[in-house]
Amino acid sequence: MSLKLVNLVFKSGSLLALTPAKIEKKRLLFPARAYTVLWILLFSTGISVSAVFRKADYDRLTTVQLIMQLVSDIILFILNISTVVITATKKRQWNKLIEILKTFNNNNEKEERFWFSSFLLTLVALLIILSYETWLWTSILGVEFFKLYAVEYFQFYSQFIVHFLIYAFLKLILDRVQNMYKTISLLKVQSYRRNNFILKKIKSEFCALAECVKIFNDIFGWLMLLSIGFAIIEQLESLQILILRSQQTIAIFIYDLMIFTWQMIGTFVNVFLCDLIEQEVRKIELEALQITANCVEEKEIEEMKSLVNIIDRCFPHFTAARFLDINRKTILGSLSAVISFVIVTIQCENLNFS
């Protein structure tokens, strides 16, 4: 994974003032303040106008459906605005994060030939979903569809940028952690343990890695929380439609399934990466403990214990705005909530029919 990919996402996201504009040698370039304010106003106006046009649709929903729809719309709106605001207000953190990642990137010169392929494929998937959505609903609603849902093109593009940018940063961090594991494995050889330069380098890199994760949490914590919340609501809505809608065409079923899959993958791949990074760090700690147990000289033991303490105490957990730790339990908790909701919904429907 390369910073070139992050730079590509920056250039794509800055069109809507969602991200810094691009990476330069000494610092990041950011969208102009007036441009940022413009997009906040455009998002707010577009969503307000869309809500007015959707009022008739809202009136036809049941109480539970209406609550879920309103919560979903509000969370997505806050996510869009928060993305723009965080980019504009956390410039120091953005610069520090890129500065640390540049040092990691310099230590790992090997780059993939098609470094842009993951971004391109994900963008193509989004365009396919949006194209299918446009074809399906214009054939049912006609031009009215654009009055109701045109703003969602920008909202889903914004969500795509957030998801992919988080993914790109997490992959860079994961690559560095895996490289550190290989480096620490070299300490099994006594001559490497006696080399103070190597030990100091490992400690320094690990402290930088811990700082990188802290900054990541500071920038993306709220966005991760909102993304997880939105994904759960969307899954509830999609599953309710997929399971309980008795009369629906195959075309609508495919659309609902596409949206459900997009939200699941977009959010929970990043959750899985957070968990994977923490597991890799635990592997590094266990490797360091094993090496410490095999040391003979007192000086070597002290140096290795110092390294183990740094690994154990310095590395922070990935958190969603400090409300919850992001790991596999997050996925299990989300699935548990979704399954419980579906069971309750089915029971309510059965009671209504009986």
C-alpha cells in the first residue's frame, strides 16, 4: 500500500471538500475555506429540499419505518457535514499523520504496480449501484426520482470517500506493523540484540506507530462511529424489506441486496482491519516476550523488557469517538442487534396478520 493511493483519494474527495486537496513535499494542501463553507451549504440545502419532496413518502410509512428512515437520514447528513468540518478544522493532525506515514513509506520502498486498482474497482462498484438505482427508480417514478433522491448521489459518494480513505490509512498501518514483526523476528539472533541501533530503531518506530493510531482515532473516531451507526440502520431497513415485503419485483430485490451488501462491506472491512492490526501487535508482543525468555545476558534482558513495556503500554486501541473499541466484537454486536430486530419485526407482522 502506497501514499500515492491516499493522495488519489485526497484528490477525489477534495472535489466536495471532504478531504485535504493533495500531499506535497512539506505539507498538505487543503480546500479553501470559502469552498468548504459552500459545500456545507450545498449539502444542507440539498437535503432540506429533498426532505420536503419526500414528505408524502414519509406519511405512508409505519411508525417504526419512519423512525428508522429519519434516523438514517440524520446520521448520513451528520456524517457528510462532519467529514467536511473535520477536514477543515484538524489540519495539524492531518499533517502529522501524513508526516509519520511518509517515514513508514520511505522505509518500505517496494510499491505495487497497480497501486490504484482497489480504488478503481470500488469506484466502479459504486457507479454500478448508482446506475442500477437510477435505471430502476426512474422506470418506476420517472423524473420525480431526481427530486426525491438526487442529493443521495453526493451523499453516497461522500460515504465512499470516507470508507475508502479509512481503508487506505488502515492498510498502511497494517503493512508497517507486519514489517515490524519481521524486524523483531531478527532479534532472535544474539548479534542483532547486541546492536543498540536496531533496538532503538524498533522502539522509535513503535512509538511513531502508536502516535499514528492516536491521530487516526482523533481524525476518524466520530466518522467511524457514524458510519457504523448508519450501516446498522441501513441493514435493519434492508433486511426488513427483503424479509417482509411480500410483493416486490426481482429488480427491486436485487437493488435492496446490493445496498445491503455495500453497507456491510464498506463499514465492516474497516472494522476487521482495526482488529487485525491489534492482533498483529499482540503477535509482536508475544514474539518479544519469547525472545526475552531466551536471552542470557542481563543487559539483553533489560533491553528486551524495555521493548516489551513499550509495546504493551504505548499502543492504543482503535476507538469510535471513545464510545467503543473497534474490533470483531463490534461486528458481532451489530449482527446481534440486526438479528434481534428482524425477529421482533417478524413477530409483530405475524401478530398483525393474526
